[in-house]
Amino acid sequence: MKKSTVWSLILFGAVGSVCAQPVGEVDTVFKFLGPDHKIVVDAHDDPKVRGISCYVSRAKTGGIKGALGLAEDKSDASIDCRQVGPISFLKPLPLQEEVFSERISLVFKKIRIVRMVDVARNTLVYLTYSDRLIEGSPQNSVAAVPVDRASRIPVQP
């Protein structure tokens, strides 16, 4: 196998695990020109914890600006995370780490998912919020996934 093919597979594997996977969407406002305003639901698999997926719903602006990628989506988002298979850890986790971010405006705004480890309760806590270059939003949503006590969450020292 060529080196370039190997590197492509490695890169695709690394990037593929942190990409949002669309689950579905619903229209909320009809727009005569351009796509409708929507609520979209995406799945995000935790790149360092096998067996956990987070589902994020958020507003997506339509119309002409939305079609051209010039619209700034609202900061409203909701998250729910679930165990979808056996939980295993690829390596010890930091106590807090961003596991996903995506641009939701042309330049300045991002939606983020941060994983926190609640060591005392052996639980993974996921927070979603949006921020801007200058001013973020206090709107957020949180979900928690308890891990069986027989399987302690490995944390970085």
C-alpha cells in the first residue's frame, strides 16, 4: 500500500470519529427564497470513549443568507448523551476536554461540546454551548453518562 493511502486512511479515521453525523431535521419556518429555517439533530461519537454518542439539536438559519453560508445560527442547542455499546477508553482522559467544535457562522461563531469527568461519581458529563470571537452566549445544555463502578474512568495524572 502506498504511503499516501496509509496517511489518508489514518487522517480519515482520526477526522471521521469527530465529525457530526446528521440524524434528521425538521422545518420551523418556510422561506420562499432559499432553504427553510430548521432544527437539525446530529450524532457525535466521543473520539476517546467507545460506546458513547451525543445527540445535539440546534437551530439552522435558512433563507438566502443561510444558503450562501452568511447567516449566523442561533445559540440555542440541546444535548443528550447515551451509552450505545460497551464503554471502553482509548487512553486516560483529561478532567476536561473539548471533544467537538463546528463553525456555525462564516467566521466568528462555533458550537462546542466539552467532556468533563466527574471522578467522585464515575460519570462523564457533556456540555454544549456556542461562543463567538468577542462575546459568547450563556445558553447551554448538559448531559451525563454514568459509567459502571466496576469500570473506573481512567484519568490523566
